[in-house]
Amino acid sequence: MTNSPTVIVVGGGAIGCSTAYYLTKLGCKVRVLDAGRVGRACSHGNCGYICPSHVLPLTAPGAVWRVLRMMFDKDSPLYVRPRFDPTLWSWLLRFGLHCRQGTMMKTAQARHALLASSMKLYRELLVDESLDVEWQDRGLLFVYKSPHEFAGYERTADLVRHEFGIQSTRHEGTQLAELEPALRSDLAGGWHFPSDAHLRPDRLMESMASLLRTLGVEIMEGVTVERIDVAGGSAQAIQTTHGRMTSDVLVLAAGAESPKFAEQLGCRLPIQPGKGYSITMPRPRGAPTIPMIFEEYHVAATPWPSGLRIGSTMEFVGYDRSINRRRIELFRKAAAEYLREPPCEPIQEEWYGWRPMTYDELPCIGPAPKARNVIVAAGHGMIGIATMTATGKLASELATGTIPHLDPSPYSLTRFGG
């Protein structure tokens, strides 16, 4: 490692931009490559939750049966397009094998470390760099129509409080409408996690790109990486649509498209694109003030001073680039069943993005087995924005040989085998 190492970061999303930021703080000369525009992929249209409450993974006991009930229903929050895809079916099988209590809690410990560190680092970042991202400390509300489902969540709330110190407050019936008047009065109740926060992701990415340029980071958009040339245990160069490029260190932060480089790096990256959607509109009359999840639909609503976004759902349909109109209508239906004044036109943006989903619900952060100068930072699933800062800092530490601020072993690529 030279005194001022050069680093190429492949991927200009939240993880790539955060890694580039922390690399500059460690004295590196950084170039960020993005196949499209920085921050316009999965980091752009999500719901922007900075959520320690999301410590538990999807791989919970009983999740397999819930998934099986939903996966072939095109109107359910989860949809798997029936097709011959051995890689996907292997991924789903391994997901199912992880749905055990002990495995869930081990995974939760590793997620908690990233989420807690990120919250602290976000607050430092916002102060140090004066970023305008519409950050608000309003907590997060899990809202239920069903009395049975509402009461059943108490076990989960108790678990995360006991194991991780994450507090929540139970609001039943009319108490919920008193907390958030935008909600209908006939709902069963909700659980409020006051330690969560939210921001506007597109503003975050615009601010990060501007900040990186100010710090001297070279950002190259419209550049596709075609191949990583590996020899002698390190990456010698990358071949791109803009020619051959070299650096001391390479960081692969290409989200759901990272697996195409796995064979070249001598590792497995079991990442599937979990397609999510959102719609964004100007802030309507009667909009919520607290971000929330309509639990029976697994649909989220996020209010900002400048607008309102409704989104979520999960489709395993490969790298499909179309907008599924059923998803947009599902958002409208969910909002109408939970909000007093469901939002209406105009819709400013309809969006989709590929969440990089791993079957064990942990990101892949660490050196590549066949290339010691390549750090992978991908596979963050539904907590990419929430873990952006901790991942960026950890990846920068691993890239430069700095003592890591978190134990990196739970996120190592070696957990998947060769």
C-alpha cells in the first residue's frame, strides 16, 4: 500500500459513495465508476429509513410458510415469477434453511452492529458536512389493521428490546390516531420505534455526489465495467467501456449486479435482485408526519417536507426493467385502507430498483479470495441506506489496512465457500 493509494470504486450508489467518502478521509485518491448516473439505481427511490428497528432478518422461524403462501400470487407483497432458474431456486432453498431461531439471532447481532454504527456515523456526517437530506427524527410506526397481528407483534417487540435495547411503544385503537392523526380511527393499533429516523434518499445521493466532487473524487458516469483482470493474487486492471483502468485497490459496490464478477474474484456472491417499487408525489393535504409501514401489505409511506413516497414490495423476476402496474395499484389500495385522506395525483415519479438480496440477510463486505486488493461491499438487501455509513467506513478500513471499527468477520465472503 502506497502512502496515498489510488482506489477505484465500482458502483455509485449509497454504498459506493459512502466508501469513497471515507476513503478520502484516509488520504486515498478515489475514482467512482457508475454504469448509469450516480445514485439513480436502488439508492434513489427507496423509502429512506435509518432503522435500528430492522435488526431482525427476514429469515425468521415460520417465514418459509408465509413465503410459500404469497410467492405465486401476483397481488401479494412478495412475488416470484415461475421460471426455470436453478440459481434462484438454490437461493430460495438456502433462505429457507436459514429460517431458524438460533441462526436468526446470530444474524441479528451482525445487523445490529451495522445499524447502530450507521446511526452514529450518519449524525456525525450530517454535522461535519452540513448535508441537506431532509433528515427527521420521527421514529418509525408499524401499523396493523388486524387485532391478531397487532397483538402478535408484542413478542417481537419484547425480543428486540431485551436483546438489543431497542425501545418501542404500543398504541392501541384510538391511541394510534392520537399519535398520528393521518391514520384511520378503525385500525387495530401500531408499534412506534422512536429511535428510528428517515431522510430523502434522492437528496442524500445528490448531496453525496456533490460532496465527493468537492473532496476531489473523480466521478465517471456511463462507464460499464466489463471484466476484472486478476493475476498473481490481485486485480491488475479493469476493462471498461472507457478503456483499461488500474488502481492500487478496487472496491466492488455494484449492488445486485455484483455477482457477475464473482467467478473472476474466486468467490460466491449469492445475491438476487429483489425488485422493489415506489411512487413519489408532492406532500398532500393530511399527509402523515411519522413514517410508517402498513404491515398487512408490507407497504411503507415516508413523509418529507417536500413530498410523500409510498413503496416497497418484493419481486423475484430477474433483472426485469419494466414497471408492474399491479404494484402501483397495490400502493394506492394500501394507502386507502390505512390513511384518512389517501394521497392522489399528481404522481411525480414511478420507480423500481433491484435490492441486492442475500439468502442469509447479511451484506458481503470483505476482501475477495483471489484478489487481495479487491474489497467487495454489496448485498445489503433492504437496509442499504440504513447501513450506508457503517459499510462505507468498514470497506474503507479494509481497503487501506486500517483497524476496522467493527468486527468484519460476520460479513466475510468466506462464509459462502469457494
